[in-house]
Amino acid sequence: MGPTKPALEVASFPGGAFAENGYLVRHVATNRVVVVDPGAAAPAMVRVLKEWGGSLDAIYLTHAHFDHVEGIPIVRKHADVPIHLHASDQITYDRAEARGAMFGLKLPGPLPPPDRVLAPGEAVPVGDLTLEVRFAPGHAPGHVILYSEEAQVALVGDVIFQGSIGRTDIPGGDFLQLIDSIRREVLTLPDATRLLSGHGPETTVERERMGNPFLISQMRGGLA
């Protein structure tokens, strides 16, 4: 017998001025796909979508910073699928083009308005499986994490990285809120859970629990 195929296949697509990771998440059994945080590597994402020949069903956004949404016009040209975003990041989404311009960056086309709200605690579909929406503000007011218990994977956006955490010195950032979000929504997941971040390599809950310097208290060595 060969190796068991994973229930979910997740492909990472880094690109752009900030090396943002966009993701394709595919339910293998049904070949149904969602896009998470399409950034500058959106053209590569579309090429892979065509190779897979699957059905693209939705765009899910962990948050609405420019580098996580700049590829939406390209994905929407491929398939007119609904865009899902937490309501508290609507203002960030509306200002994304202006924020990009501050860094000399331009969108490849107008950003269509979000179609649906990502509500904390709901389960959004990927084929026959679902991703749990976990509210994790601090880097952005409407930041969410998308978690699959069955696949043991969490798409964490810019909440946490390998050995680091998201920036909070930007509009809508709040350090204490971010630490609380990580404690509540990341460190409560099983240690083996893969954490797929918006920048950099993947990590695990256990690795960050044990070695992330931002999560080790300066007092008595306890967790932040």
C-alpha cells in the first residue's frame, strides 16, 4: 500500500516586494479549491489552478493588508468567486490601494468589494471539509486564522511566524492584543499543527511554543 493521500493539499506561492505567501488549499477527494491571501504571486496561482483543473470556489482573506490582497484582481479574472473578509478589516481593505501607493506599489486592477463576512466560529468550506474561522486581531483589526482540525493545519496570516510575530507598529496594530490572540487562538491548538504564515517558512505550534522569543516571558520563563 502506498502512502495515504492528505485530505487537504496546501500549496504556497511567495512573491512581491514583501515576499508574501499566498496559498491554494485543495480538498483532494473533490478537487475543489479555495485561495487564501492572493498576493503578487497570483499569476503563478492561476497557472496551477489551471493545471489542477479543479473548481475554484472562494477567496478567503486572513486580513486586508496590501500584500495579501494585491492578487485578487488576477484571481477574479480567472474565476468570479466570492471574496470573504472579516468586517473589522473592511476599512483596511478599502485603503489597500492607497497604502500600496505609499510604497510605490500598484494593484493590477481595481479591488472588487468583499462579498461575504468571515464570522468568528463559523466553518467555511473547502470541498467536503471546512476551515474554522478563529478571530485573532492585533496585527490587523479584523485578522482571522483558518484552521483545519482534520488536516492539522492553520493558515495564520501575519499573526505568527517561525521565531517571530506580526508587526504591531502599523495602523490597527496592538501588541498586547496580538499576544492575547496568539495565546488564545494559536497556542491552544495541538502541538503538531502546521502553521502556514503570511511570510517565511512554515512552522508548528510546538516549535513556537518552545522557542519563539516573543512568546517567552521575561519573568520566570513562563509563556507570554
